Amino acid sequence: MNASNAPLEAVIFDMDGTSLDTPHAQYSWLKQTAQRYGGLDPFPAFGAGFLEMYNDWLTRKKMPGLYEMIGVDYTGNRDAIHRDYDLFNQTHPIELIPGMPECIKQFKDFGFKLGVNTTKNMKSISAPLARYGLTDLFDAYVTADDILAQAERTGLPHTEFAKPHGYSAELILRKLDVAQENAAAIEDDTIGVTTYRNGSAQPRVIGVTWGFEPDGKRLLDAGADIVAHTTGELITAIMLRAHRR
């Protein structure tokens, strides 16, 4: 039975942009940082223009590129920026995407195994999940902590295991103890989608357009099987697979 026909047993959630409203948080953070350090403010409003530029700089130059984008010297201000970012997260609690708490609870009530595969560490996702009573609904987590632990074990850079490397996809399936054809992963950007196309783990991938990549075609081109534009469409896509026998 191939992945397109097999019934689902597990749903794997990304956090940034898919479950957590990180795009709006990053927009606010970068505007604040530009003002504080005398940088540029090229984004008069949140929207597709900001997301396109954000994705371009992040893809080409990783995290330091985001600060270059706004004209801030990340290397020279690294420690201060990290302190400011910790304070920002304390004073601006990140919210879940509207509809996602209900979506997660519905999938759990149906009987799916639920997993998280995120580039964030466990500490940073614990607070928003706990506020909505979701922490214990997930059966397994793969976070930045797992990636760093694997890097330490192997002596290789953590980038050898972080998204879009397929390691995290393989690990979350092992933790959930589910076959790839019986799992669906939900991702909001091309890096996340390709994570499930770069290794031996090849579950079904649902791209969602409310996160960092609003262009559904780009998600499909990156390897998503289908695209959902609303949490309602996501629920429908998952439940159709759940009932297929």
C-alpha cells in the first residue's frame, strides 16, 4: 500500500508558522530591532512582501541575513541582540494560529498519534502549548534539543541534522513508532516540506499557506502532496485519509 492510499495513524506538526504565529512575531521583533539599532524599516505593514524578503534572506544567509536585511550589524551586536530577543519573547508571548488548538484537539480525540517536529527548542514551545492545554496531547517531540544532541554524539555540525536534512523526519517517525505511509506532516514553508523529501522518511506532506510561505505553488513544487489554505481545509484533508480503507 503506498503513502497516497494508506490510512493515517499519525499527524506531525511543525511549530513556527504552522502552529505558532511566528511570522507576525518575527515582523514585530525585526521592526523593534531596526529601531533600536538604527537600522532600516523596509516593511510598512505585515504581508506577502515581508514574507518573501524574509524567506529570501533566511535561505541565502541564514539567521544573520535577517539582520543584514534590516541594516543591523548582527556580529557586532550578537550578545545584546540575543538578550533583547529573550526579553522580547518574555514580553510578547507567541500565540497559536487561530483554529490550531481546536484542530490539534480534534485529531487527538479521533485517536491519531500526534508528533511535533520543530527547529525550536522545547523551552520555547512549552509556554504557548501549555497555555492552550496542548502539551500532553502530543505523543512525541523532535526539537532543536534533539538536533544538538545528535551533533554532540557524532561530532558533526548541527546543520548536518537540522531541517531541511531528513534526520528529524526519520526521528519523529521512530519516536511515534509509525510507518511513513501512515503519517502526514504539516509544514508551512519550503524548508519544512523538503525535510520530508530529503531522507528515507517520506510521509504525506500537507503544505499550509498561513505561515511563512503564502504561495501554495511553491509548497507543491517543494514536494507537498496537497495544500490547505485554512485549518478547515487541513481538517478535511486529514479526516479523508483517516476514513479511507
